[in-house]
Amino acid sequence: MPSDAAKTIEERIRAVEDRLAIYNLIASHPLARSDAAAANV
């Protein structure tokens, strides 16, 4: 496997790992609630 192809694979894997970390961060926090929406309930 050429080094250019290996670098491309490593970059793609890093991008997927970064996206997964972002998704996990978002999922670990509760949903935000708008104060205006709460006042109307």
C-alpha cells in the first residue's frame, strides 16, 4: 500500500473518530429548553 493511500485512510479514520466524538458529546448533554417555550406551557 503506498504511503499516500495509507495517509488518506488515516485521515479518513481520524475524521470518522472526530465525528463520533462530537456525536457522543452532543448525546451526553440534556436537551436545552427555551425559556419562551417554557412560559407558554
